[in-house]
Amino acid sequence: MYVPEDPPETCPACGDPYASVSRHNDGFVVNLLDNERYRRVCFHPVDRDADPEAAFDCFHHTHRQAGSSAGE
């Protein structure tokens, strides 16, 4: 996992602001049931020409960014 060097200003999957982004080229687990910091994670495929090793970027949205007051 690593952070892309030039991340977009908004999430390309939903268009909302996001708190952080991480790039993954292997499997992992996302559990947001009891997450105090994040409400939603959007997944967006990486351009394979730009980075043939990466599979997708994960855009982490806080409760406020996802339109929820939970966790605040």
C-alpha cells in the first residue's frame, strides 16, 4: 500500500471530498461497521498504463464528508 503522488482533488468514484487515499495492488479487508473516523471507502481502478503494478485506489470519506453525523 502507498499514497499516490498526484491524487485528485475529489473522489473520482463519487465526486465527494475525501480525507485520504491509498493505492493497493493486493487484497485487503475493509470494515466500516464500527469505524469512528471513516464512514465510506470508494474504490476506483488505477490507469494500468500509468502504474502497471497497482490495482485500485481507495478514497476514505469521513462521516461528515459522507453526509452522516455519526462518529463526530
